[in-house]
Amino acid sequence: MDAVTFKEKYIPYHQKLYRVAYRLLEDACDAEDVVQEAYIKLWNKRDELIDVTNSEAYCVILLRNLCLDFLRAKKKHLFQSTEDTVISDSMVLADEIETSDEIKHIETIIDLLPEQQRKIIKLRHFDDYSNEEIEEIMGLTSVNVRVLMSRARKKIKELFNSYNYGH
């Protein structure tokens, strides 16, 4: 992929990627750094990106993973400044494993939702669309979006809690 095609296809996502990064990192400078890192990775993989069918989703997932890596590194750096680094590192690893398992479980639960609820949750929380954008994409009213979102969140919470108490 040449530079012109790359710019036309991936640069338009910059604002959305920044919003996602800022929401996850809660720091403007860190968000911009991670977005730049995402664009570097995209550029380095530009020849492989030809096969990507949904470039926007690919960018958001890549960015989300980079944000999580950034947060882990930041968390690890904070722990290393303490005297009991070995204990802290094992706690971080345990937290990461637990968090990873919880994320996988939540993704499984989301897949069990009715189609409209599943789409709304994914658009809102994975793709970072606003309620207004979801209304347009799905052709629903604002009330419908809010009701479906509420039902989906309630069902996710219910299934997640039943799983946690059952295990």
C-alpha cells in the first residue's frame, strides 16, 4: 500500500482513535502518544492491511490493545519503584490473568445477547460510537437505543454475577 492510499484509508480515523485512547488513558498526552504508536504500527504493517475488510474496527482494536499495554507498563513501572518488586509483579500477573478471564467471559456473555442488544453494546463500548451515531447506524430512535442499551447492560451484569457466584 502506498502512502497516498494509506493516508486516505487510515488518517480519517485519527479523531475517533484519539477519543478512544483518551477515554481509556484519561490523559491527553498519553492518548496522543498511543495514537501515534498505532499509526506507526499500521504503517509498518501497511502491506498486510490490504486484506483487512473493516479498517476502522481493525484500528480501534489495535489502539485498544496498545492502550492496555501502555496501562500495564505504567502499572508495572509504579510497582517496580517499591521494595517488594517480586510480590508486586506476581500480583500484577494475577490481576492481568483475572482481568483477561473476565474480559473473555464478558465477550462470551455479549455474544449471548439478542442481536440488536449485542450490536448496540459493541457499537458503544468497542467501537466508541455515541448514542446519536448508533441511532443513525441502526435506524432506531433515541428511546429505543437507551432501552436496548439498558436491557443489555442489565443482562450482562446479571449473567456475569451469576457466573461469579456459581464458580
